[in-house]
Amino acid sequence: MLSSSYIRLLLSSFVLWRLGIAEDPYVYYDWTVAYTTASPLGVKQQVIGINGQFPGPILNVTTNWNVVINVKNHLDEPLLLTWDGIQHRKNSWQDGVPGTNCPIPVGWNWTYQFQVKDQIGSFFYFPSLDFQKASGGYGGITIHNRDVIPVPFGTPDGDITIFLSDWYTKSHKELRKHLEGGIDFGLPDGILFNGFGPYRYSESLVPEGIAFQTLNVEPGKTYRLRVHNVGISTSINFRIQYHNLLLVETEGSYTVQQNYTNMDIHVGQSYSFLITMDQNASSDYYMVASARFVNSSTSAIPAGVAILHYSNSQGPALGPLPDPPNELDTYFSMNQARSIRWNVSAGAARPNPQGSFKYGDIKVTDAYVLLNRPAELIDGKWRTTLNGISYVAPATPLKLAQLFNVPGVFKLDFPNRFMNRPAKVDTSVINGTYRGFMEIIFQNTDTSVQTYHLDGYAFFVVGMDYGLWTENSKSTYNKWDGVARCTTQVFPRAWTAILVSLDNVGMWNLRAANLDSWYLGQELYVSVVNPEISNKTEVALPDNAIYCGALSLLQRMRLKRASINRQYQISTRGQAHRVTFTGTASLPHNANRMLILLGALLVWCLRR
Ligand SMILES: *[C@@H]1O[C@H](CO)[C@@H](O)[C@H](O)[C@H]1NC(C)=O
Ligand SMILES: *[C@@H]1O[C@H](CO)[C@@H](O)[C@H](O)[C@H]1NC(C)=O
Ligand SMILES: *[C@@H]1O[C@H](CO)[C@@H](O)[C@H](O)[C@H]1NC(C)=O
Ligand SMILES: *[C@@H]1O[C@H](CO)[C@@H](O)[C@H](O)[C@H]1NC(C)=O
Ligand SMILES: *[C@@H]1O[C@H](CO)[C@@H](O)[C@H](O)[C@H]1NC(C)=O
Ligand SMILES: *[C@@H]1O[C@H](CO)[C@@H](O)[C@H](O)[C@H]1NC(C)=O
Ligand SMILES: *[C@@H]1O[C@H](CO)[C@@H](O)[C@H](O)[C@H]1NC(C)=O
Ligand SMILES: *[C@@H]1O[C@H](CO)[C@@H](O)[C@H](O)[C@H]1NC(C)=O
């Protein structure tokens, strides 16, 4: 797979060179998303693989590269992949969530095309529909610095991606059925480490014969570990026996470099650590990922345990697992989160320092206090809410409805605060101010840690504390070196404040990263529209866009045209070949324009 993508990369660079255009490179991937079987915890089960791999392949790119991924849906349900943390500047069309894209139907393929513009760092992708992430389908996204931009640490001797997740032996379909019925699906059956079950560190907790992960390393060398919590709803504590974790990056920002003996990684979060192999190799060492903040004794859930093996190791790992933090110390995790700071003098994707954008001096234009509540019954169904509203995804993606002016799909009326009115299901969107500066306070009234993620942006995490947020809480904000990231935790009965500059036009999903809260309705969209009509602040609808909902007729018309087009292509082979090579989708540009016009006409007729 890699070799073919490199050949195509070379070919397209060659073409660009011939044309004399210094365009950013393209990489091409072909991914088939299908069920495969695995037995990570000793029980054979169906998992979601990509090209047969579980976890999926790593998207390994450099700042500004263009990525073209043809995704084939071989599942038995509709599919969308979302690229968590990729900002898709001016291009929410590629975000892969139901508010921006029609799902890829069973048996179809769809080609994502996006640029990782002005970004570096460690992220991951996953399926965004129907709780599928609980069965896998995830993989890493690594964006390297361009050669001309210095990285604030020496080049590591290796770059290793690690996926941690809580895991159930029940399928994603069973899990979501439980949720809909209001049934707690209980504690996870274990924690996976790169899709593997634990090393048998305990005879009572871990059955015999489970395959585990071993990382082979050389003594004295330093490795970069990119660690992601790709799980459903469990915070995970990560640690390595006798080794320090030197934190260097989180979700695209270089941090002030600090050593930690362990790190709490909440659902959806990503961190890079440098680990120096500075021990005496008298044995192998345990790498541990244990559940945090779960009711009942945490030790009832088998930890994810992998083995760190030095090439000169004298034998197997020894002794008890390294200790987790004290579960009763409620401030430990919050203080650790507060200690993560932005290195304001380091450059990231561009040569200027990260801190050259002085967020602390900017006036807030839009402020929202988003209060979440645990699941409750609304109209007889279990739902979760933000400010009393549980999101329902309409059949027509919001973004398409906006372009085609389809009436009645969504309302731009999301309330700034919790209103004391009965909870309801609705499709209510935040009307963001283009080039405004938004403050969002997440107020968690639940008894579990929640994490929230915003697509299209990185935001500054400026404060968090226990209790209720008040205007006075602003005096505690970090106005200087709060880290810019895309996923933040909110502790139980506590708040977290973020600031974000709304400079990216599009329809952007703000969601609970905890899959159960998200699935039951804890999400919304932020619409950012440039009031001036301009084709510079947003790219056009992609030629291969799928239509659904109120626009299904357009899809039927396109399929008809495509079949005529195919016959045409067969009779003019050479041309058909050129169409495939440039990577554009099945329809020529003019045909797509035509469809948009027809669609507008259709909607206009419907409205009358
Ligand atoms: C990822 O890309 C970098 C830089 O292009 C390269 O050095 C590295 O070997 C690649 N890693 C993998 C796993 O392909
Ligand atoms: C589906 O895949 C084929 C090649 O396998 C490609 O030519 C076509 O453009 C893809 N369709 C979409 C909508 O991306
Ligand atoms: C911050 O980045 C600068 C520039 O690369 C680097 O020299 C410095 O060591 C970093 N500081 C810390 C505390 O990590
Ligand atoms: C982190 O710990 C390592 C030892 O594991 C030490 O060599 C290094 O100086 C420490 N770095 C910082 C920034 O504290
Ligand atoms: C190697 O390191 C371990 C852990 O720090 C220590 O207990 C042990 O005594 C050391 N062994 C030797 C031979 O230095
Ligand atoms: C956890 O336990 C506390 C205290 O026993 C209880 O109030 C809370 O509802 C429990 N939370 C969950 C998620 O079960
Ligand atoms: C949304 O905000 C813009 C200004 O940013 C305003 O012109 C427009 O009327 C608002 N729309 C609604 C429905 O409130
Ligand atoms: C953008 O708009 C300008 C003027 O309105 C036009 O000249 C240009 O061709 C447009 N570009 C694209 C890519 O449509």
C-alpha cells in the first residue's frame, strides 16, 4: 500500500514540476473498511479493520500535504470517517460528521480530499456514526514539521504510535442498544493497548494465551511515543515502570517540556512523550494503561499492560505494576492538567512562535456556558443534553441544507446559557461570528469525567476548577500560556473554560468525546459564515459530494448521469484515464455546477 502511494506521490510531483508549479505534495491511500475478527481479551469478536488492520494504518504526512483517501464501506451500516484534530481550513466538506457529509452507503466508496494546512502534531481518525468507534476503525494521524521549521527537541531515535482504549466484548451494536434502553453497560472488560490485550501480569485477572504488545527498543536511545485515548468513555492513566514521560506535544502544540511519572489521558486526547531508555535492563519493563475515575474498585478492570523490551534485557518484567495515582486525590488530575503549558517561544507549523498570537488580549465576542446533564428521559427516550437541548441529526446534513437553502433543517438559536425549561430534542446550531472570539465554559453536572472536542479549530484551555463557574472565575484564567488543543476534559461537578478564534468558515461539530454522552445527543454545531460573499474563505462543494435527505433527488440524477458518463468514458479510454489520474471524482466540474443549479431550483419549487 505504501509503495504504491509513494509512486503516485512521485508521479504527481513530477507532473507539477513539469508544469512549473510548486504545489504541496499529494499522498493517496485506498482504504477498505470491513469487519474482521480479533480476540483481544480472549473472546473472539467482530472488530472494524481498515485494509484488514486493527488498529488501522497511520496517516503519516507533513505540514501542508494534500491527502486523498478513497474509503470503501464494506460494513453492513453507513459509514463516515472523521479526522479528529485536522482543521480542514475553509473546508468543512471533508470533516466526516453527519452535519457536513451524507453517510457513505453500504457497498459504496467515497474519496476524502483535504490538506493538513499549517498543522503539526498527533491526532487520530475514527468512524463517527452509530457507536462504530467502540468496535475499532481508528488509526493515527501524524503530521511532521516541514524541514525548514525547527522542532523544539532533538530528532528522536524512533516514532511510535500507541492507542489506548477501554474495551467491551459486546459489539458496538449491542452497546448502543443498551444505551437506547437506558441500561448502563457496566464496567469495561479491559483496556486495550494497540488493539492487544494485557500481558499476563495477574493470573486471576488475565486469562492465559492472550496476545500482548511488546515494544523493542535500544538502550540509551530516546523515542517519541504518541499516545491516544481512542476509547469509549474511560479516562486512562498511562505510565512506564522506572521511566519518565517527558511531555513535548499535545494535539498540535509544543508544550513546555516537563517530566511526569504518569499521565491521565481522557477520552479523545493525544499526547507526545519522549522516553529515554536510561535503565539498566536487568529486566523488561511494564507499560501500563489503567482505568481512572470509574465507580467501584478500579482493580476489577484488567489494566492494559504492554512490555518495553531493551535489546540487552536480562529477563521478563518483574515486580508489581507501577502505582497509579491515588483515586481519592481529586485535585491530582486537575493539577496535572493545569501544569500542561504551551511553549510560547517554540514555532510549530509556521516559523513564528506559537505565542505570537496573544489570545489573552483579545476581546470576547460570543460567550456560551454549556451545561451538560446525565442521560434523562425526553419524550420516552434516553437522551443527554447541553443547555437542555439534545441534538438530533436531520436527514439532510446542515452544511448541504445551508448551501441549498433547504428550509426547516436547523435553527441558529442555540442558547448562551442553560434555560430553565424542560429538556427537548432539537437541531439547534450556534450562530458563530466570523472572525469573532468565542469563550465557551463547559459546566459538568455529571458524576463522571467528560471530554469535549471541537472540529475545525484548536482552542486555548484557559481555566478549570471544581464548583460552578461564575463571572469571577475569569480572574483565574491563564491569559498567557494555556495550551492550544482540540479536546479538553471537564472533571465531575467542575468547569473548564476555552477560548477560540472563529477564523475558519464552515459548519463545525462540537461534541462530547465520551461516546455514550455523544450518542445520546450531547453535541451541537457552530456555523461560521463570512457575511461577504467570497470564494476565498470557503472552498466549493466537492464534485463527488453525496446527496441525501431533502436532496436525495440530486443523487438519483447524478447516478443516472454517471452511468451515461461511464459509457462515454469507455468509448474514449484515454480521456477516462486522465480523469482518474488527477484524482478528481467521477463527474466533470460543469456537471456538478449543473446539479447545484437544479438543486436550487428544486428547493425553490418545494418552498412555494
Ligand atoms: C513517516 O514519515 C516520515 C517523514 O516523511 C518518515 O521519516 C517515516 O519513516 C515515516 N514513518 C512511517 C511509519 O511510515
Ligand atoms: C470510488 O472508487 C473509484 C476507484 O476505485 C474512483 O474512481 C471513484 O472516484 C470513487 N468514488 C468516489 C465517489 O470517490
Ligand atoms: C521552548 O521552545 C524553545 C524553542 O524551540 C526551546 O529552545 C526551549 O527549550 C523550549 N522550552 C521548554 C521549557 O520546553
Ligand atoms: C526528565 O527526566 C530525565 C531522566 O529520565 C532527565 O534526564 C531530564 O533532565 C528530565 N528533564 C526535565 C526537563 O526535567
Ligand atoms: C537495575 O535497576 C533496578 C531498578 O532501578 C534496580 O532495582 C536494580 O538493582 C538495578 N540492577 C543493577 C544490576 O544495577
Ligand atoms: C458513582 O458513585 C457515586 C457515589 O456512590 C454515585 O453518586 C454516582 O451516581 C456513581 N456514578 C456512576 C456513573 O455510576
Ligand atoms: C447570525 O449572525 C449574523 C452576524 O454574524 C447575523 O447577521 C445573522 O442575522 C444571525 N442569524 C440569525 C438567524 O440569528
Ligand atoms: C472567485 O471569484 C473571482 C471573482 O469573483 C473569480 O474571478 C474567480 O474565478 C473565482 N475563483 C474560483 C476558484 O471560482
